[in-house]
Amino acid sequence: MYIKKKFYAMIAGMLALFAMGCASTTAPSKWLSLPQETQRLAYGGWISINYQNDRTPTEVHGELIAIHSDSIFLLVSNNLIGIPTAKIAKAKLTAFDANTAPLVLWSVLGTLSTLSHGVGLIISAPVWIISSTAATSAQSYAPQLSFPKKSWTEFRPFARFPNGLPPGLERRTLRPK
């Protein structure tokens, strides 16, 4: 009975570690595509930008449309807005859905499988918890880029128009996903 209580406490601890260790995004639910879909869809990643707007700190979220040498363009609802890069304090781009659900499932099942290890679960359960938490956390951060840690050049491949806004583009014709 004592081992069962310890095991349930370890499972609860594992779930808490999963919740704390995973990356978050401001993207609307179901907006981000899986990595394989992202390669064939013509949309940019989801970006959150904190910048100075007339001495007022402002935060804006939307699809990354293009990056020019002096500005970042993003689609917020149906509006294309440009933000001078000099005014941006920080930004976080989420390129695609990290899809951590299969890792979480394997982590829980692997940890539950340690029940068959008898007293050995004292070693095997923590190993499963630690390694699966680390793997899930790493996967959740894989699709994210942060400015100023990364340069704007590294963000470009995840824009709808990686080479900048095309000449003659009718900006009002851009539609969100």
C-alpha cells in the first residue's frame, strides 16, 4: 500500500513537471499547423511582439507576414501592420504546433509500466519521469524563436513572405488563416 501511495505521488509530480516545463504560445487554439503541414501551407508563424509605441509599451500578436531590414510586418485580424525593428524590445515566434501529446502519452504509459518492476520502480519510475519530462519540454520549445536571443534573419523562413513583401502586393487582400 505504501508503494502505491508513493507511486501516485510520483505520477502527480510528473504531471506538475510537464505543466511547468512546457512552452506556451499566444496563438489561437488550432491555429498552429503540424510541422509537415507547415511546409506546404502558405502561412507564417504566430508572433508576439513587445514594442514601444509613443513611449507606451505595447504588445501585439498575429501572423508573421514579412521581415524587412527596418520593419516587421504582421497580420492582426484583417489588418497588416508594420513595426519598426528599432522599437521592438522582445518577440516570440511559434513556427508550428509542437504536438507534445504523443510524448506525454508515452511518458505516462512508461511510468505506469514501472509498476511491474516491483521494488525496482524506486529507480525506474524517477528515471522515466525525469527523462520524459526533459524530452517533452525540449519538444515544446523546438518550434520557438525569441528576439533578441535570435536575429531577425533567423525568423525569415517562418514568414508568409520570407523574401519580404512582394512588389505590387495589395495589402488589403491579405486574409488570415
